[in-house]
Amino acid sequence: MNDSLPREQLAPAETVFGIGEPGDSAYVIESGRVEILAGPAQDRIAVLCAGDLFGEVALLDQQPRTATVRTLEPTTLVRIERSHVNELLKRSDPVIRHLMTLLLERFRSTHSGHVLAADAPHVALDQVEALRTLTLTRDLSFALDNEQLELFYQPLVGFAEHNLVGFEALVRWRHPTLGMIMPMEFIGLAEKTGLVHRLGIWVLDHAIDAWAQLRLLCQPSTDLPPFVSVNLSAAELGDPKIVDTIRHALERKGMLPQELKIELTETVIIEDRATVGEVLEKLSALGIAIALDDFGTGYAGLDYLKSLPISCLKIDKTFVQEMATSLRSHEIVQSSINLAWSIGLSTIAEGVEDEDTARRLNDLGCNIAQGYYFARPMPASAVAAWLKQAQAEGRLRS
């Protein structure tokens, strides 16, 4: 039993809680026995012993107690507070939360003659989230089959020469009734439903298709060859077949492996360090560059730089955007750039939103900028017009 949870030592015939009292906790019996009394006559409906849990229904739906619990002998109880359970519920899937709410509502209605009413706004919010999640889960496969997805491309600009060096491919879902849906909302659903592999292949194929035209717009330099980057999830990188999938896609389209960059986060690596490491080594052997995204926000970034074939650090936008106001953020950015330079890695600063930040990063020796100051993500068809305007404004070289 968890020693951090509070215990209660009770004597025989002592009441733990009674009908109508607030349902603010649940209990696990560590030792002893309790009886459950219900109804007007307080009839015994159950006897529970060590290892049993009680009080959990009121804990979850926040209704008053519908039974009385009394000890039958010296008993030790471990108390579980509602606040602890609420924290777990916040992290759970909205569908699970909503289904649990419906089950509790029906349980209460059946056993105590009243319907769940407490915390109605929270219940309504869960219902909206759950229905949206169920809708998106149902529609995602259809979206993949019917070209509802599209790739946007965010330009990547070289600091030294103010040149367009490449793009990050970012998937969007133009849902017919819900409008534009961002990847933060549906990538997780794709992983849970197993569609992430189809989605990943779709992104890869479309990015490679578009690259033939996008590459013509890039302004390569000696130090920064043109490239397009795509993000891979833990499920994709955990699949040993992904290397052959990527190689075949490049061969079909005649794209050089050196012009593809794979982005991954520390979270992806943690999922399956051994398998991901093996996959990254094979991708690197093909000539594909590997970028560690959100650098500075994790715990083991330095270890990954030592043991994995990382060639680029993407400095997290949280630090980049606070450079002017936070000495600590400025130092983190500077240290990241210095570290990358010392071990032969390139750097990309995310979230560059103003000229001052761009100037600071350039002074620190950062290689590439990505952010709204230069361009928002856009369809491939809009890139040529953006480039012409950026050159006219002097943000990019002609």
C-alpha cells in the first residue's frame, strides 16, 4: 500500500460515513472488516474486508453518500481524496470520462432514485469533448481516403545569407463540418486508433511530391543544402518497416535522402529507446538528417546527442520567444547554439516572431529561423507569392 496516503485507525462499530454525507473520498481497507448499510431500515447489503475499495462512486460523481459504512472490528483504512482522482481524470481521454459519467448517472438513477445533477457544467463540457472526439475518430479514416487532409509548409530561413533553405511540412485536416482541425487534436487520435501509420505515409508521400516544385524556390548555400522536414511519431519510429517505407518513397520520386529531414521529440525516443535508436541509425545511414525537436524542454537531451545520430537541434520556441525578457531563456538559447556548434550540429530556432529576436539569434550564431516573423505555414501553392513579397521587403535575398 502507498505509504504517502493517509490512514485512519477505527474501533469496532465506528461509522466511517453515513447516508447524505459529502462524498469527498474513497477508502481501501488495509486490515479489518466493514459492513455496508442501505435503505430506510439500514439493512446490511455487503461485508467488505482487507483489499476491498468502497466509497468510489460518490468520489467520482460528487453526489452525497447513499449508504452507511460501519466497522465490524478494529479496522485500518487508507483514504483516497477526491483531488487526487480529479488529477487523474483531467489526464484521461474525454470519451472515457464521458462514458464513465453516463455509467455513474445510470447507476445512481437505478439504485437511489435520482439522476446525476452535480457539477453539470463539467459534465456538459465532457459530453461536448467526447462527442467531438468520437466524431473525429470516426471521420479520420474517411479523411485519409478522400483528400480532406492537406499539407502546409512553413519556410525555414538561413540567418547568414537570408536565404530560403527549406520547409517543415505540417498536416492539417479540413473537416467538412468542423472546419480546420490542427494536428495537436487529431495526431493523438491517429495513434490510438492505429491510423498513424497511414497518416505518416500520406504526409511523407505528399511532402515528397510537393518537394519537386518547392525545391526550385529554395536558395541553397554551401553550408545549408535545401531540405523538407516531416515529423514522425513514436508509433511510426517504433516500426522497423519505416526505414524501407521511407527509402522506397524517396526512390519512387527520385528525391535525394539528404534533402529529407526527420523531426522527433524526446517523448518519441522515450517510448522505445532501443527500437527508435536502431531505426534512426538506419535512416542516418541512408543520408537522412535527424532533428531533435523542442530541445531544452526534456530531461535527457544531452544523452541523446551522445548516443543517437542527431544532426540538428530545434530550439524550443518557449525559450526563443523569451530571449529579450528572460536572461535564463537567453542563456539557454546561447548554450544550445554553442553546444550544437561544438559537436558539429546545425540549429533551428522555432517561434521567431519579431525582428529583434531574429537579430539576437543571428548574433548568437544560430543557423536557421522558423516563425511568424518570416512566414506562417501555408499551402504549397502560396509559397511562390510569399517568396516574391519577402524578397521585395528585404527579408530574403533576391
